[in-house]
Amino acid sequence: MSSYFIETCEGHLIVGSNKHYENIYDIPEDVGSDVFKIARKMFSVMRKAYDSNGVTTLQNNEPAGRQHAFHYHLHLFSWYKNDDLYTHMMSQRETTLEERLNYVNKLRKELDSK
């Protein structure tokens, strides 16, 4: 897993390869498959750690597809009943370290219990 990264941002995770691929058109199938395997595992962890009701992936390509970081990565979101995720998804508000640590600690606790 050292050739892949997982980042957290206010409850959602970002999974990608440490090797640079600009978008879905560039990423080799085997690397994309590994990203998917990691995402699947982390969704199970997120669902328990965050007590969510569902999950969503998001992966943007090219400027018209709202790609703003030109390095392939996959977003993982937790959903809750009556959630308003799509309304706030494009918010440009940056989270604080303290906000992110709350989610990281929940994930670590769930990963440690396995």
C-alpha cells in the first residue's frame, strides 16, 4: 500500500497512486484496480467508523468534468439519511487539522479493531 495514498478531509477520503497519472485516461488498469480495492476496503471501515447509511465515489476528469487537481484520485463519501451532501460538495471551505483529526481517529480506531 506504500505506493498509494489515502487522505481524509472532513469525513471523506481520497485514494490515489503516489505515481503521477493525470486522469482516468492515463492510469493503467492494474493501478486503477488497486485504487478500487483500497477504496472498497476503506468504505467498509468508513461505514463502521462513521456509522453511515451509504457511500458514494466521485472521480473528476478534465476541466469540463470539474477536475481541479490534475493527478488521478478517487473521492469516497459517506452518506446519511436525509443528507445534504451534494449541496455542500463544491464548497471551497478548507477544513482545519482538528476537524480532520476527529475523522482520522475514528478510522484508526476501526482499523485497529480488525
